[in-house]
Amino acid sequence: MKINYQETTSDLLTRIDIHNKYGGRNIDDWMLQLLPLRKGMKILDVACGAGKQCFSFFQALDGDADITGGDVSEDLLAKARQENARTGNRVKFTELNFNQRFPFEDNTFDMLSCCFAIYYAEDIPFTIREMHRVLKPGGHLFTSGPMPENKQLFYDVIREATDKPIPPMPGSSRYGSQILDAMQATFAKVDVNIFENPLTFDDVQPFIDYTRASLSEDRKLWSSFFQGKEDFERMMQAITTAAQRRQEKDGKLVMTKVVGGFVATR
Ligand SMILES: C[S@@+](CC[C@H](N)C(=O)[O-])C[C@H]1O[C@@H](n2cnc3c(N)ncnc32)[C@H](O)[C@@H]1O
């Protein structure tokens, strides 16, 4: 499946900020608990974006680790490098396209992570085999992604506002099935962990900000919902009205993130 997907820097950062502000739980704490981290280890974070997970590993290991983050987006890498400069340039950031052979030797890393991204790969088994190849024997791959029940409220409100069927999302429609299967086919052992984080909004604005950051014109997945900017704004108005109705009825909006964290052992 070819997916024309490009994350917009401001959209990604908006969503991360909303998770931090309105979520009851911290996903990085959950991830760190699941992973067999130890000082001195060599880590590659694939599709690192602005470096969120790289900096989490760096902090958790008190800076005693060799961490590389790779991404295809120059814009997000620039953000990551900005933060890296602020903290002493201790993480390496590099261009990496996970649809191509990774620019690393076999058996290089103790741990690989790929958070909220593997489902954008053009050929998932290929990308997972590349991850397996560059891991040392006994090394671990951590992936995270949305499960089918993820952010039900978001889809319910959009369906109510537009009366259109939701297109299958590359993440939530495949992560817990096709992608888990591909990991199980390549790795000796895969443990499945689930993280639930209710985001509670007392008014509609942050929910609308989140919706915009998930649906903006740059995200080609929603092309059947709107054509161009004006149409997008009309749809956002209908979504706002539907969200307001629910908020008035229930006094708040609760959107629960349901995330799978798969830990594979090579
Ligand atoms: C939802 S973001 C997640 C970023 C980061 N892991 C995080 O959790 O903040 C998805 C990431 O996948 C990256 N990505 C998409 N296609 C890619 C490709 N072909 N190779 C490498 N990274 C890619 C995007 O640039 C973006 O940084």
C-alpha cells in the first residue's frame, strides 16, 4: 500500500502538547517501564520526529547511552537538532527513510524503537526485516501505535458531523493485526502491552485543536471529506457544532487514547 503521508511539524507538536496537558497518564513513563534499558546501550529511534523518544531515553539513562534518531522529514529533524543543541548535542540525528535499506551494518544496536510511525511504511515486512537486521541478537524492538479502539470520540464526532464513513486509518485499522503479525513473523518473541490514557476536555476548543492537527489539509487520508481550504473550514464548523452538543450534554469531552506497545526480542 502506498500512502502519501507527510507529518506537519506544527501538527505533530500540537498533538503532543494536548496529550501532555489533558491526559491523565504519561506515555513516555509507560514506554520506559516496558523497556530493558541499561546504561551504555546503543539505541536507534526510527521515525524519531522532533526527537521525543530519543530525549526520553537520554534522560532515563542519565546521558550514558549512544542514541541515534533517524527520520525522513528535514523539518522535524531540524526541530530535534534545535532541542539537541540546547541539551549539549548528545544525541545523533540523521536522515533515514525506512522504505530503504537502513544505513547501518548488521547487528549494530541493542535496542530499536519506532513510535507512531511503522504503519506509514510502504512495505511493512521489509521495514521490520531491516529493523531485525540492524539489531544485535537478543536486542529489542519497541513499536507503538493506535489500537482499533483508539480515540473513539474523535471518530464518533466526525461521523455525526459529516454523516460519512471514516476511511480506514493506516494505524488503528492495522497496527494490532497486520503489523503485529509482521513483527511476530520476523522476531522470536513479541510481548503485547496496552496503554489507555483518557484526555479530558472541559470545553471544546482543545478537542477542536486536536481535530485540526489530525485532519489538516496536509493529511491526504481525509481527501474524501473535503476539497480545499474552504471546504475544510465548513467541515470543521460542523465538527465544532457536534462537539459542542456533546459537551453540553455530558459537561465534558473524554477522548481515550488506546495504544499498543509491542516489545519484540531478536
Ligand atoms: C506521528 S510522527 C511520530 C514521531 C515521533 N516518533 C513521536 O512519537 O513524536 C510519524 C513520523 O514518521 C516519520 N516518517 C514518515 N515516513 C517516514 C519514512 N519513510 N522514513 C522515516 N520516517 C518517516 C514522519 O516524518 C514523522 O516524524
